[in-house]
Amino acid sequence: EVQLVESGGGLVKPGGSLRLSCAASGFTFTNYNMNWVRQAPGKGLEWVSSISSSSTYIFNADSVKGRFTISRDNAKNSLYLHMNSLRAEDTAVYYCARDREENDDILTGYSPEAFDIWGQGTMVTVSS
Amino acid sequence: QSALTQPASVSGSPGQSITISCTGTSSDVGYYNLVSWYQQHPGKAPKLLIYEVSKRPSGVSNRFSGSKSGNTASLTISGLQAEDEADYFCCSYAGSDSLYVFGPGTKVTVL
């Protein structure tokens, strides 16, 4: 079964740090671009970060630039989001999501795609 | 504030058709044929319904269809069913600076 499972969320004070993880299974993780999308309580979806299959391309939303770092370990089938200088407005459920199609970023560059597989999400609360 | 605009709510009776609009700009929806739509039930993860404006992933009901005209994309749900009651989000590729932008979501109510 194709599956993404996030972990690492919790309560953190403003200015603190947290690392989220996303464990992938049931597909060839190394062939897919991966993404983080968040949803503040009662609000809509917000794209956060994307990383290409070989980590060649990394993109971040303006709201997290300089504070969040996306990374992946293809040997461990895992995606990460390192979050520093956390603010109250970062409070949200964080989802990892897979691109719909495989992308060989070395051969073809970055190919944007829809997100076809989502994890169940992990809650991050930033509060003193 | 979302980069894309959607109506806050749309409602319809069982069996009817409803359409949800998603308005962007000539830099996102109007420029790229990379609009996708997601359905989200309360407490659940989003589910991909439509990609590349009008294509349906395997397993998604053909009651869901997508289209685009200019800077506005649309999702139509035909033969509305009780299980369609959910939030619906549009998303567009917006280039290498912003990458992806989402709409604020539309709550669909089945009367």
C-alpha cells in the first residue's frame, strides 16, 4: 500500500525549533518529488516547501524562507522539514504529499505536478 | 490571504449539479494548465480529484469534472450526493518563485 506517515509535531515555544519527518512506503520514493503543505486550524491549505527527487531543486514559500529547510534521505525513504524561529502563525497541521508522477530531476529538471498521495498530517502548535 | 479566489460556500440538492469557481491571475491559473482540485472531509487529509485542469486520477468518480477559461478554473460536481459534502480546494502552479498557490476553499453543502 502506498503510504506517507508524518511524525514529529508537538507544542513548541515561539522562537523554538522542530523537525518533522515523513516516512514513505509502497512506492519508489527516490523517483518522486515531495512536498510539505500546511493547514492552520479552520483555514485553507498553504504550500510550504518542495524538493525534487534527487534534492537538486528546493523551493520554499516566502512565509518560511530562511526559517524552514526541506530535506530528504532516499536511502531511508524519508522526507524532513526542519523548522527554526517558529512563530504563532506557523501553528498548523503539516502534511507531506507526493507528486503525482515520477520525475528524474537530473535528466528533465523540475516538473511541477499535482499531489496525489497525502499523509495523515502532524500538528504543530507554537505557543508560550 | 490566498492567491486564488473561491466562493466560501456552495450548496445544492441531491442529484443537482454545482460549480465551484477558482479565480487567479495571468501568472498562475491563466498561464499554466496545471490547476488541480482537492476534496477534504473534516479531520481527513485532502484527496486529489482533478489535475492538469480537467484530468481525473484513476478511481475518482466521473461526476467530478474540471475546466478553465482565462484566469478562472472551475470544478463541476454532477449528480450531487450526500458524500460530496466537504471542503474543496483549487491549486495552481505559479512559476519557480511561488511554485504553488491554493485557494481558500469552498464548503459544499448537500441540502
